[in-house]
Amino acid sequence: MLCYTMRVYDAKLRTFTQINCPYLVTAHLIEGLGGSGMPITFDRSTCCDLNEIISREWLVTNGLGGYAAGTVAGVLTRMQHGLLVIVPPDTVQPQLLLAKLDEEIAFDQRTYYLGTNEYRDGTLSPAGFVHLESFHLEQGFPVFNYRLGGPHGILLEKRIWMLQGSNTTYIRYRVRRMPSQEETSNYARQGLASRYYDHTSGSGRDMRLSITLLPFAAQRPYNQPQYGNNAWHFLVQPQPGRELIDEDEWSPGIRSSRPRLMTGCTLQASEEARPYHILAIGHPESQVTFIPTGVWYWNFLRRHDARAGLLATDDLYLPGVFRATLWPEEDATLTLVISAEALSSPELRLHQLNLSYEQALEQQKDLLRDALQPQRYFGEGGEAAQAHHLHVLPLTTTSDPYAGGEDFLHQLLQASEHFLTWRKASADRQRKTRHGLFHTPERMPALCSGYFDLEYKTRDALIALPGLLLVTERYDEALKILRELIRHVKGGLLPDHLPVPGQRLSECDYNSADTTLWYIYALDHYLRVTHNYAFLEEAYYILTECINRYMRGTYHGIHVNSTDGLLYAGREGKALTWMDAMANGTPVTPRAGKPVELNALWYHALSLMHEWSQYFTHQSSLRYHTAFYQELLTRNRRSFQERFWYSEGGYLYDVIDGPQGNDASLRPNQLLALSLRYSVLDNQCCESIFEAVTQHLLTPYGLRSLAPHDPAYRGHAGSTREEQQRVLHQGNVWSWLIGPYIEAMLSIKLHASAAPSSDEKTLFQEYLWRKGLQLLEPFKNRFTVGLLSMNEGTFNGDAPFHPTGQYLASASCTGELLRIYDMLARMRSLPLTYTLSR
């Protein structure tokens, strides 16, 4: 048996104990077969508890900014929930087209209502979650199993998925026998639904069921309610039932499977609205039919929005119902297709329908397989220096450390996919790239900040980029984002958001003092992986001008002080750092003055510009301002160490030279002075700073934004949006900060280690490595609550650190977890020793 030898460190004895563990999970990954991780699964005991499953949400995305989302219970709790949300080509405002789909089942002389709806008065009707036997995610796609007919009954399986690059949602129904029946059944399949009976139970019961599907439609902005009235009806065009033939694409005229019957409708909320289609495709003997109805259902409640003080009731339109017959046979499935694509598109061809789920699964499996196999980069900048190989790390809190580590990595990789979208390019870029007689709208990659706000914040994208795109080897996408961003530099600053189609950026879109500095940070990560110095040469002169604008002064009072070389930012009514929460139009944490992380980033940016200037000087006879940057660095470093040290507390001021003087609030911002590749601090004060941050700010899910002993600290976020904004940076835990914290810990402790021998130094490095893993492990538990398989962005500052609900899925958190996971995988000083045990 293939095994590994794990060395476990005992901190008290300061020694290792070796244990031999069967190498069960990662062996097949190394062989390149790929793994799926342990699926997130809920059994009957969880599924019948409404409080448990109404708070658990699922998400499927299509890579175009569109998605399908809902709760395990089937209740819509947010305006943003829906089975098809798309971003139309002429706008970036997502549109919700189909809100939900309810099922009514007639089986064994009984009717089962599987949908669950909550209305304005609090009524649940129906309450179909009581029939939910189990729920799980298969490669991120939700699978529901409803139990019908008692112990000798059947299971109705429902799967929901999307394919990348298509505004289409697929929902497939299949009848399955109960597990005990499946084990003993040996049917002689006749292929005729009318003769399909349960012979295993001896009852001779007819195992057919009749299914009625109720598609509740909307056509509205995804985060705003729709109010119907009896004078307004959607335009519904029934699609006549027709037979779909699946011809082999290599052998025209030869059928590769049974034909299917398709029926449904095309609908629009108005004549000006974009049409979309709801189609049902089933077995010829299923007798699939569509019956138009055209009625409104009123006052659906969104309980999460109600708690947040938002508009919380919505009306939905029922254009018609689908009816069909199903029975327990592999081929007797019913697939509902909701699509904003043209009816002639490949997504609606039978051959594609038959393969779509398997194709979607393979797309997800490739994520882990590709990440665990060494890759070489042959992009624009040439080949990377070495092949990238992401190792599975052991999580000691699981019974099988490597199975737990594989599962954690798989979930992180799946989560990362939801943030990368391909958006239509801005109008300015479309004009520059249009040529020839035909023009296909250009799409550019972008990183969504989170769900369900669906914002594209530049700062969030740059913090997340190293983890989301470089660890996952999406080097071309990273380059396109970096290249597109630098096109929009104005006054040395980058915009808060990338422009949308039809939008032109103005000065009011440039409100971040640090975003350009985060760009230089992300560019450094990109260059160290790809060695694409051709792009650096392309960007270098623009970045030089950015530095010059900071020196001379730019918007919002952002400038470098000529006396001490420190960076100042501040203007009345503006929040120019990452702590940019606003309440009633006023900054909650304005931080005007010289913020600590802004100056740590400034020093880091100057250091990188100095490094790159040396590279270009060596490549040519030209001088690239090397002496200029060295002079700035020397003055900035001296001033930072003199001015920011708060001796009374043993840590750094958060802001100096503000309107009220120096701000001694203990915040996590000073971590960047410790964690960045070029630290502005000397080693002697780093340990004191780190210990203060650890003692007062560290929690299992990240770092508090303010120490609890501060009078302004708030430990609970509240429920309304305004309450949440007021607490956002006054005590909320931010999960992305775990990245700088772990990086600071590794840097400080390794440099401070005074181990007398190489063996003891190696021992201490192993201890730090495992400490880093321990800090990551609590995030694994978050995959099974809230928005499943995702990482929340903020938590309450007080124990037990409940999520605030404001950032269900955070790109910056997911990116930092992946980046640190990769860092720990690379730094392991004592590799596992693999042996063959007999």
C-alpha cells in the first residue's frame, strides 16, 4: 500500500513524532485522474428542519455574470434568488428572468406539493421541504432527492446546472427507486411506460408518477421587486410540441439515441423586453405538454430582505404549466431548459442536451486535476521559470488529513470559478477593436467582488488576483485584467470600478488612494510567476507617471509630503482607503491624514519600482530613475519608523497627522507593514506589533477591524443595511485579512528565529508551517453553511463570530485563502517521505 510518513510536531517536547498514514486520496490525483472531494451533503434529519435549510443557499454560475441561486428549502429569501439571472448584452445590470419552479406530483393516489413559498403574512404554502429526503452538491451543482410514497415508494431526483458561456439553466428530473429496491431490482425493461410496475416489493404497484411544473416568471432588475396587476400580462408564445432527433455529428442521418419530445413557450414581459424560452424535453411516452395559464401570484416574501429593511415582497407571473409522466428508467427523464439564447443555438440541440450535465461536471473536475498537475506557461511573456504544482496539504482536524486537505482545496478552487466572469468590453474598447464587415462584441475577463452585490471593485480584484488567477494558472486572464486596468489610469489613480458598456469615467469614479498601489502589488505577483517582462516594459512608464502624480499631488488631496516623504490622503466627505463604508452619505471611518497601510503600500510600490528600474538599467544603457527611487525609499522608511511607532501601546498608529492628530486605534491595517514583500519596518518592533494584533484582533475567521477595548468598537453588525455599514470597519471581522496575518507570522517568526542548529531551525519552520495550516482550517467549516461552498467576507467581532450576511461570498477572502494555501504548499521544508508498505 502506498503510504506517507507524517512528522507531527510536539510543541512542549520540541520534537517530532513520525506516523505512517495510508496514502488514499492524493495518489490518484498525482496520476492525473483528478478528484472530486467529499460532496457537501445533508440527510433527512437536516432537510426536514426549515431553520437549517432555509439559511443554506446554493449558487451556480455561467462565467458571463449570470447565475442560478436559491435555498436548499426551495424558499426565495432574497430578491437576487432565481433560476435564471443574466447580464443582457446592452447593459451590466443583471436581469432576473425565472424566479422559481414548483412541482406538484401525483403518485400512489396522493398529491405531493414539493415547492416551498413564504408569503407576506408569514404563511408557508406549500411546505414541500418536508418531502426532501436529501440534498447534496455534485461538483458544485445542487441535487435534490424528494421521497414519495413511504418506505416502498420512490425518489424524485432534481438536478440544476449551467454551462460556462451560455445564458441557460438546465433542470433535470428523474425517478429513482428507493436504495433497497435498487439493490435487489432486476427488471426486464420493456421500454413502455404503461407496463412499468414495481415487481420488487411484490405489491404490483404502478410506479409511474404525473408531474406538473409551475414556472414563476419575472423580468426585472435582479435586486428590485416586481409588482404585477391584472391588466398586465406577459407575452407568451407557445412552442408547438416537436420531436428532437439526436443525430451523430460525425454520421449525419444516424440516430445516436432515442428521440425526445420538446414543448414550451417563449415569453416577454413586454414588447420591448428581451425574449427568453422555457422548454421541457422528455421521453416520447412521457406525453410532455405545455398548458398556458397567464396568472399572477401575489406577495411572495423575501425574509432576508425584510430583516435588512429592504423591499421584501414580490409578485410572480405563471405563464403556464408543464405536465408529463415519469417512471424509474434511466432514459425516462424530464429536462426543463430556461434560456435567453436563440432557439437555434447549440445549447438547445438534443446532442448538446444529452451531454450538457456530463460536460458541466468535467469542467469542474478539470479544476482540481489541472491545479494538481505541473503546468508550464507559454503565454505572451514566454515560459515561466518553473512548472507550477499545487500540492494537497494535510488538515489535522479531519480523520484523514489528506482527504480533508484535498476537499478544502477542491472547494476553494470551485469557489474561485464563481468570481471570474467575461463581460462585454466598454464602448471605448469596442470602437478600438471593431474592424471588417462583421463585429462580434469583445468580452473581457473581470473579477466580481462577491455575491449577491455583483460589484466589480478594482481594489478587491487586485487583492484577489494572485490567488484567484495565478494560483489557478489563469495567467492570460490575469494579464488581460492588468492590461485593461492600466488603460484607465487618470491622475495617477485607478478607478473604483471598471467602466461598463456605454459609460465614460469621470473624476468622481476615482476615489481610492491605494488602488494604484495594489495594482503594483498584483503586478509583482504576476511577474514573479510568468516573467513577462515585456508587459512590465509596457506598463512601467505609466506607473512612473503614477508615482510622479502621487509626488506632485492628485485628486482628493492625495499627495506625498515634501518634508517626510509620507503619503497623505484626505478630503471632506471622502473615504479614500479600503475602510470606505458610508452611512447617510457620510464616511464612517474617513481616516484623513497618513494612514498606516497606505504608507506601507507606498513604500512597497517604491521598492518594486526601484527593483524594476534596476532590471531595465541592466538590459540597456538607459537610466530608469534608480537613484530617484532609492532616495524616496530612504526618506520614507526613516520617517515611517519615526512617526508611526506608538510606544505606549507597542504597535503602530493607524493614522498620523489627521484632523485630530495621531489616531492610536488598534486596527489590522498595520499588518501590511509586516506582510508585504518589501517591509518598511526593522525587525526589532515587528514582534511587538504582531503580538498586539494577535491578542486583540485575531479570531477564527479573520481579524477584527477594531480592537474590542476601543470605545468605538461594535461587536454585532445589526440587521439593516445602515446598521451594517456603521459597524463594517468598527469591529466586524474581515476574513481576507487572514492572508496578510499568516504571511506576517511566517516572515517575522522565521527572521526572529535564533535556533542554534540547522535541525532546530528546520524544526521551528515545520512548527510555523503547521501553525499556518491551523489558521486556515476553520474556514473549511464555512463551506457547509450560508452560501454553500463559498467563503463569507465579514463576521461579527464578538463570539461566536456569526457571519454578518452582507458579503456571502468574497473574492478577496477566497483569493487570499488560495494564495496562502499555495504559499504553505511551496514553503514546506520537510517534504513527506513516501514509502511502499507491505
